[in-house]
Amino acid sequence: MRSWLGRHPVLARHGLHRSRTLQMLLRRKMWIFGMAVLVANISVAVFAPVIATNDPIYDIHVADDLAMPEWITIFPGFGDIPRNLLVLINHRDWKYDIHGTHASLIRLDYMTNELVANYRRSGVEEKGDTELTLTHTFDYEYAPPKTFVALLPIAVTITKLTGVSYRFALSITRSSDAKTFVVYDSYPPWRTSDFIRLADNRITIHSRDPMLGRKLGVSLLERNIAEMVFSSKTSYTIRLTVSVMDEGLAGDIGEMKVVLSPLSFRIPGKAYGILGTNLEGADVFSQLVYGTRVSLIVGILSASIAVLVGVIVGVIAGYKGGIVDQAFMFMADTLIQTPTLPIIILVMMLFSRSIYVIISILALLSWMGLARQLRAWVLSLKERPFVEAVRAAGGGDLYIMFRVIAPHTIPLLTYSFVLSIPGAILTEAGLSMIGFGDPLFPSWGKILNEAWNSGGFASLAWWWIAPPIAALLLLALSIVSIGRTLEEVLNPRLRKR
Amino acid sequence: MGVDPTRFLIDLDAPPDQKIFLRKQFGLDEPIFPHQYVRYVLNLFRGEFGFSFLTRRPVIDEIMERLPNTVMLSGSSILLNFVIGLSVGLYAATKREKRVDSAVLSASIFSYIMPIWLMGLVLLICLAWLPAVAWGVKLFPISGTTSPLLPPDPLIRALDYLWHLVLPLVASVIAGFGSSTYYFRNIAITELEQDYVLTARAKGLPQDRIMKRHVLKSVAPPVVTAVALSVPGVISGWIITETVFSWFGLGLYAFQALTSYNYPAIQAVLFMQAVLTAISLYIADIAIAYLDPRVRFR
């Protein structure tokens, strides 16, 4: 049983003592910095679902596009950037008013959270008009927004009535100058029971809809409707009007039923979350958090595979010598001269863009340097007396190679493993940057690629571009400083005398 | 590459006998080895790399248009990197374990981890997009190798070219000088511990004379080798960077060829890379034979 505090036979051969090695490492600032950043990255990667506020791939339009980080609002001049505002109007929040000739025929009712208005006719009523008006007032206290979205889940059913038609309209009234904007109107035509339109019960009103601009008489190229409507910080009234026109046919018996689910009125913010949003309105912070996973997985997996292949090839080549050695080293030399990026892009073009394909090719194209180094070490190690002793005691080739010689190369393996991680991470980021990443994994390179392709640079969206760059550099820097410190401590040639 | 080249040339719904005829014309119905391969190699000697499927022009013409740009960019970047690396590395080696040395070391670590394309992105947003969008000043070009609609004055054209060259070159120097600096510093440190340096110092030679006369001479062979070994990566290593800067060079060409299954172009670019590798290593061997008295021509 080896103790972690005692003298490890292999480390001791390199003049190292386990506890002393740890002490030497802990004394270095680079090691502490690197470990701190790495541990932070690993914990972010592990707890990504807890830390991230949104799904990185599927959640879009969580705020307005290119929303700035929310903390920017503490700076002067940015204080009144519109935040996310959701006005959810339940059945109890409406103020209602019924007037007209047949006001008594309308009965309001509540069903769970739906508002139900019944217009029941007994067949003897005269001709007349009735109007049901629902109003809700809310305050808006930010600068003019760029977008608003209203979801109007209304369903109108007419049973057995032939002479009754209806019309409903949604309008927004600004209280400062009492100006009213009709954002939706079902007229023309007056609707009757034989008027059927699909999706009529769930109407979406978007301020960037060109048809809305035509209704309001403005061109979307010249004016932003949301800015026009919410131009001042005051209270606004949403008004839903349902008009019923009764032709007064005799013997027309039946009912009209209006069911209104909670109406949601949303103003997506121009300031959102910790790192704002991208052009699709997706949360950059969540993408960044999940990107940590991809980078760490790619770096660690491909470095491990590369080290594994390097150990097998290097030790066998060094120990066996002869034709095996020459064959392996010829393979390694050929691969060293092979251009890496074209090969990777080619494989991804032909087979798949899965992250595991990237990892395997990266690993299979980066084991050669380690194999060569190991071979040189093993060449000298195998002449040492202890190897001869094991052989004399009857140890087989495999036993000597991987139980006797290989443990002696652990210091070299450790720091070459660590030092080959950042290369893999940065290559993966570069490939994702030019569009060769796994489309289902939100890597840091993919964020940059989206910023590059969809105008993040032209709109100077620093909250979109700077975080992935900084995260990549910080992670690579931390791993390189860990590797360099390990190299200095474990490599006797580099140790300061 | 698992692609039928005829689908680039004629309609997808052309009759199959036409496709077969076309394949026969290109010699694609023969076995790949040895017939097609031998013909390909023989054509290489005549400088024929085939036709690009996209533009239907000879690949060699397209490569020759782009080769000067790549040579300009990567050549100047390799040169600058090694000049900076050599001077800074030797200087840091003389100031070993002082503040200058540790500053150089941390700068070179930073530069070592910084990929050129990432540095390029940083420079593009800071020096090209930010002035252009925020202040309306066209400080540096956002992409490309030359500006459109230039007067035919060669001086203006040259200046415009250099103006476009600045950002990729600066990016490659910031992101590239680190590894050469670190390497040369370590070589120079081992050299400085040799006995001949001690002798020279004992003779009373000043430090800069020791460095220039003695150390530089013995450091030269590994420097030449390092330069020669950095040439092979030129085309494939610049794929991402040239794509980021839309630099009209072979890296971007290789990327475009790769993403459009344009295999004559890919073969030609990789062949160019192999030729460049061979030439640079050969020149390095000759140069080392001159520089290093231990190596002799046979």
C-alpha cells in the first residue's frame, strides 16, 4: 500500500518527494492562479444547468435582440434602458364595461383563469348594438422599447345564431396625450358563425409586423412602432373591445360565447441578464456557461487519448526497437508533417460534425511529439540495471514495458498531458469559429461564429464577443501555467539550481 | 472524396449515359491506382493540377493568383516573429531571473496560448469595426486584400496593400513571437553557461560583443532549423486566419475548396504545401552547412 505522503518509488528516482513536490507547487503563484481558474471552470461546467438561466440552444427571444447586460443600467445614461416587462392580464385584472342596447344580454363569468362572456338571445330582441370593453392599465417607466409582443388568446363561438355578428379590437392608449393605437382589429369583415379562420383563437401581435405598420399608417423602415407607441414614461391602457351587432331576426335563438384566456403583453428588454443577448435574443451567459463544458470535454478527452496513444506507441517503439520502432516512427513522422486543419475539415465534411469526431481526430493528430520523446526516454531507460533485474527475474515484455518502464515516464506524461489540453481547446474553438463545430453543442467558438456571421461585430456587441474570447484565453492561460509549473517542478533539467 | 465530379458540371437530372460519357472523358472510369494516379503525377510535372469544379478554370492559375498574397503575409510574419524572438530572447537570456526576464516569459506565455485568429478578431473589433462604426473613421480595413476601385498608380496600390496587410501581420506577430522567444531564450541560456562564454568574459569582452560575436554564431543553426520547420504549416495553419481576414490567399482558397468538395484544388494546395516544406528544409540544410562548422558538405 503506497502512502500519498511517503516516498513514491518513481518520484523518488527523479529526486522528488511527494509532499515536497506538493509544497513546491503550492509555493508558486502561477500554480495557484491556474488551479483556481481551472477549478472554477470545472465547477461551472459541472453545475452548468444550475448556473445557466436558459437553455443555450433552444431558448431564443428571452429578451430583445442585442440586449445589453443588465448591470449596465447602474451607469448614468443607461438607467432607463427598457427591461423585460411582462404584463399578464388575468380575468380578475380586467376592468369591464358593458353598454349598448342589449347590454343586459351579456353575462360575464369566470372559468378557472378564463373570462367568459355570454351573449344569449331568446329570439324576440330588436335590432341593436352592444359593446363589451375590457381595460387594464399598467405603468411603463423606461425609455422607448424596440419591440412589443401581445398574445391575445380569444375564442368566439356562435351557437345557432344567424343574425349576430361580432368584431373585436385591441388598442393601446397612452395616458399622457390620450393617443390611441389600434394594434389589432378583426374588422373587416364583421364576423359571423360561418366565418372560420384558423388560429383565430390565439392572435399574436408583434410590433415588427409590416401589416401592423400598414394598419397604423407608418412604414417600418422609417419608424419603429414600439418606440412610437411607448414614447413616454407614463401609464398605458390596454383596451379590448368586443362589439356585437344584432340584426334582430325573429326566432333567432342561441348564444354567442367569448372566451378570453389570460392576455400576455410583453416588452422584451434591451437590458437582460448577466451578459445580454445575441441577435436571436438568446442569453449569452447561458451559452458561455455551457461552452465551458464543451471546451473542457474536448481538451481533456483529446489530450487523454493522445497521451494514451503516445504512451503505447512510444514505449513499444523504444523497447522493441528494430522494425517495429522504424514502422512506428515512420508513422509518427508522416503524421507530424500532415497538415492538421485540412484533414479535420475534410473528415467533418465527409462524415459528421459530432463533437466526438472532432475530439478523436484532434487526438489522433497530436500524439506524435509525445511518442518521439517517450521513445528517446525508453531507449535509455531499458538499459538501466533495474530493467535487467526484472528481466532476470522472469518478467515478460508487456510487464516490463507497462509496469516497469512506463511508470518512470509519469512526470513527462503529466506535464505533456496538461500542456496538450490548450492546443485542443483552441483548435476546437477555431474550427467552430469558421463554422465547423458541433451544431448541438454551444461552444465558445460557436458564439464567436454567430457573432461573426450575424453582425455582432458590425453592431459592436462587446457583451457578445468579449466573454468567449476572455473565457478561452483565461482557460488556456490557466492550463498552460499549471503545465509549465508542473514541468519546472517535475523536470530535473529545468529546475532552478 | 466520395463526390461525383460530374454533378458539378452538368445538370443533376441529365441522362445517365451523358454522365458516363463525361466520366470517361475525365478518365474517371479507370481504376484509381495505378491509372488515374500515374496520370495525375505525370500531369504534376507539366504543372497541370486539373480544373476547379466551381470556376472551371485551371487550378494552377487560381493558385498563382493567391500564392503571392500568402507568401507576403506568412513570409513577413515568419521573418518578424524570428527577428523579434531572437532579439528579445537573447536579451532576456542575458538578464536571466530578473524582472525583464520574467516579463518576457509571461508575455511569451500569453503569446503562445493566443491563436492568431483570436488575436485577429480582437484587433478587428478594436481597430477596424470600432472606429468605423462608432466614429466613422476607416482606420483599418475590415476584410480583403485590396480595396476596390483603385487608381492604377502603383504607389497607391502598394500602400493600399500594406494597409490591408497591417492587421493580419500584427495579429500573427503578437500571437506568434512567444514560442520563438521562449525557444531562443532557452537555447541562449544553455549557450551562456558554456565555457567559451566564461573565457570570453574573462578576456574582458563587453557583454554585447560576447552576444554578437560568439553566442549569436552558435545559436544560428537551431534558429535556421526553427524557421525552416515553421514554413510547412504556412498554408494549413493560416486557414482560419485568412478566413477571418478574408485574405485572398491559399489558406482561404483551401477552406473554400474543402467546403465545396473541390478536390483538384485541395490536392493542388496540399501539393504546394509539400513542395514548400521540401524546399524550405533543403535551403535550411544548406544554410546550416554554412553556419555550423561541424556540418560539412560531402
